[in-house]
Amino acid sequence: MLWNAKNGRVAIGPSDMDYVSFGSGPKNLIILPGLSDGLATVKGKALMLAGPYRRYCKSYTIYMFSRRSDLPEGISIREMAADQAQALQKLGIEKTSVLGVSQGGMIAQFLAANYPERVEKLVLAVTAPSANPLIRDNILTWIELAGRREHRKLMIDTAEKSYSERFLRQFRMSYPVIGFVGKPKSYDRFLANARAILDFDAGEAIGKIGCPTLIIGGEEDKIVGAQASRELQEGIPGSRLYLYPGLGHGAYEEAKDFNKRVFAFLEEP
């Protein structure tokens, strides 16, 4: 079966990490999602998450990972990358391409820099090399909203800062019920993820990244800023940059050619 969708879990020290896999290709691709993983993990969602990656499934076996289950307060992005490296080792994934989105892209930077033997190609989408002032302002706002359990305001603020006006015209119809959908029992996991971003700085590490790297951003990104993508290109030797005009942080969802662009890069000799 083309999808070959599976749900799995791998031990990470005294904890564990949920993942899903799909596809049946000989090459590996791991996908690291953003801060939304702090609200809802990938657990049990293999078929649901496989759809956008249909074009990859004949060439790649794809793994999408959540952070570890009992995410401790004070964990760093660097430690999340170490968890990810351990997960790859446990699953016998010796070499893989990596697609990191937003906070997942931050983890991917340390993964590629500190475990170069594991990473064959790297795609960094709507992410940054450090927690710049724009990122910090957004994260502090979301920490405050999550601390007050104001889920509706948290979701609306995230959406308004992520998507283009064209996309939002349709999405805003869901605002009356958005406060009830996906609301977690606890925000502890989200808060641990968010606070890790505040201390993130891979400025020195990214110079060690030696694998082919594609950076994708949005010219109108209101969460990390378009300049963050340019700084990544400047810091990662030989990397390439593409910025979507008119799109922001949600470019990886809005741009119809996003996965086509990523796939073409991964398939280059």
C-alpha cells in the first residue's frame, strides 16, 4: 500500500516519543512540526497527516515526530535535538533528509549541526537562527494567553499572524467555535515548548551545517520575520533561499507548490 501508514512510539531515556510514518520509499525523510505540537501531538494521526505528502510516498519513508511525552520545564531546543537524534538511532535510521517547520526548524538546525552523520539534506521552513525580538514578543503573548487558559484568543492571535488576508477571509468563519476545538487539558507541554524558544540561539551552530540546505520563508511573516530566513542563508554555507511574496508564517500550508518545491530539492543529485 502506498501510504503504509503507521503509528509508533520510541523510548527516549525514561520517557518516550510519539511518531507517525507513511510511505514506502527507500529513502528517509523526517518532519519536525512547530509549536502546535505542544497543544496536540501526532499520536494516532498517521492517515490524517499523510495526505499532503502523497508525492513523496514512492521515494521516501516519512516519519513525523512529536517532542518527548513528558516534556520537562526548562528543556532547551538543543536538548530536543538530542532527543531526536536518539530516536533516529533507536529506529535504525542512519541517514535521513529533514524538514523542520517553525520551532521544528529550530530543532532541525541543532540536529544538522551536532549530528551531521545523520542528516543528508535539510529544509528549514518559516524559522529563524535565534529568538529575535519579533519572535520573543509573539511567544510571550502566547505564554500569557495559555497561562490564562484563553484558548480562543490564543488560536485567533496565532491565525491572524500566520495567514494571508485571502486565507483568513474563509478561516475566520470558524472563530466562534475555535475556542472549543483542540483545547488541551493542560498547557504545561505547550508552555515548556514555548519557553524553550525564548532561549533559542543557534547562531554559532549553523555555521557547522554542511549538508545541502533549502530555506523557505514568507515575505510577510509576522511571527519570525522574513529577515530571519535571510539570516539563515547568510549563516549556513552554500544554502539556498526562497521567500514567498504575499505569504507569511503559514506559507507551508498556503503555497500550493510548497511540497513540490521541497520534493524537487530533495530529489536533486
